Amino acid sequence: MTEQASAQAEFTDTESRGAVSRGVSWDTEFSALDCISATFGVVAARLGHDPSVLGDQWGYHRRADAVGTEWPVELLGIHRRTPEEILRDWYGLDTAVREHGSSEEALAWVREQLAAGVPVVAWVDTFHIPYSSFHGRQHHAHRMVVCGYGEGGSGDGDGRVGSAQAAASGRPDRPFHVIDCYQGFPYDGPLDAGTLAAAMSSAALGEARRGDPDWRNRTLVVRPGRAGGSGPAAGERFRAALVRNTVEAASAAGLPTAAADALRDDPARYADLSPVGVIEVSAWFGELASQRALNARFLRAAAEACGVPVLRERAAEAEALSRRWEMTRNVFSLRLRQGAPAVVRVAGLLTETVARETVWNERVAEDIAPGS
């Protein structure tokens, strides 16, 4: 793979994990292997909700929106619902994405939200973020949480949201307080307003993954929504979700195996991927690794809510599956240049891991069966 292709392959929502904001009650234990789940989890926790519910989905389905695919796994969806839909279903939270005409407009709106006590998720290109290891080297579409103002800006130095006095009195260019949860260098501290503006308006954000919109100068907020969304008692709610997921997963267990078979049948055909194809396939494995890690957290919460301790063992198994999917992603990224043998190797890992997932899913179903 060429240096340019490698750089393009890296341009995707980066892997993330949770961090803690000074002066705000964030969930200190939440982490995710993708920045989408990480930001939604951090903000949901700030609103007083358990972000474990983001793991309320597993199994595969055929994508109806797949276009221009190059590998058979791209035809398989691993998310039936978005994080927004899950948070709305469990907690009645409302999510709103806003497109701004310029970075100036975007930052003005961010300041308005912070004055009202609302943290903001911002899309950024980490090429422009000084503390990122990709600073000045590679472009990455990423998300971070803007939760207040950095030390030396408003004068209080605690980074809390909701200080109307600080919002009205400080300089318009004072630094923000951000939480950037990229795994490997989680950051919780000040970020210069000019730097944030450059990162949000980067031209590279308009050239991300296949099918993505233009992410430049976009923000997102999550607010308490309509009444309801709480559903039945916690134990019943978790048990119903586990039943649904195990049934859906069992019904489509053959889909990823069929994809692996297709790779083995004609490895030479799949050895020649475009730079965009490399991005998409790598992202597919990465998103799967992230989802299994979220499934593990969901199972631990379900073990407590349902009074079924053995589900903690299934959580450990889900974490092991997450690591296997991350290993498969690494094998794909590092060995694809070897051609057909690499494709066969990835197909083998795909088959092996799916077989383990099938056993794991069956065990979850047995653990929650009536009378178990």
C-alpha cells in the first residue's frame, strides 16, 4: 500500500476511550474503541444515564444501503440502530446535529450551549490537534466533547459547563475545555479556540469515508427529551433486550461465514483493494471490535440488573471477541500487501471468530432462558 493510500486508510473516526472532566460528573469508567460511542457515552453519563446501553445490539444483517463495495463483509451491517436511536429508546434523549456556515458561527453556537449547561460534540480533524500523535502528519475524522472553558480563560479554572457569568465576561478567543477520548492519548484539558476552529473547518473533513456527508463545522448535542423512554423495570428491560439480540444474532449467523467463504473462493480478486476499499474494510473490523467491547459492558450491567451473575462470564467472552476482531483488523491492514495469501488468512480468522461468536450467543440465550 502506498504512503498516500496508508494516510487515506487512516482517515476515519478514530478509536476512543472515556475520560473524566474536571468539575463535571462524568462516568470515569466508560470507554469505547470508537469515538462515536465514546462521545455519546460521555454525554449520556453527564445527563445521569448509564452508557452501558450502547451495547444493546449484536448480530449481523444484510445492508440495504451498501454501494460500491469491494469486499463481501461490506455487505453486512453490524448496527441495526444508531447510538441516537438507542439512547432515545432507553432514556428518551433527543439528539440534534447542526451544520454551521463557518467555524466562527460554530464556535459562537458552542458558547451559547455551554452557557446553558449543555456539552457539545464537535467533529474535528486531528491533523490540527497539537496533542494528537497525528498532528501535522495524517488526517483523521474524529469527535470530541467540548464541555466548558480551559484554565486561564474564564478565571475559574474548573472547566465546568453552565457558567453564564464566565460565558458572558471572558474573551471570545479564550480556550475551551475539551474531552478527547482517542485511545492512546486521552486528553482532558484546554484547547485554543483558534485551533478548534481550524480542526472543525478542515477541508479533509469533507473527504472522509465512502457515503459520509461533509463533516465540516458540524456539532451535536444530546438533551433530555420527551417523558418516557424508561420502559419496564431494569431487570425486565435488560432481559428483553438480551432475548431480542440473541434471537436476531442466531437468525443471521450464516452471513459472515458466507462472506469468509467468498473470500476463500477467489482470494486474488479481493487482494487488490482501492484506498477507499482499504478504509472501509478496516473500519468494518474496527467497528466490530468496538461493538463487542460495548456488548461486554452491556452484559455486565445486565448481570446486575437481572440477577444473573453468569452473564459476567459472557462479558469476558465478549471482550475476548473484541480483541480477536482487532487482531483481524491488524492482520488485514499489515498483510494485505502480501496478496491472496493474506486474504485467505483473514478469511480463516473471520470463520474462526464467527464460530466463537455463535457459541457465545448460544450461551447468553441459555443463561437467560426461563428456569435457568
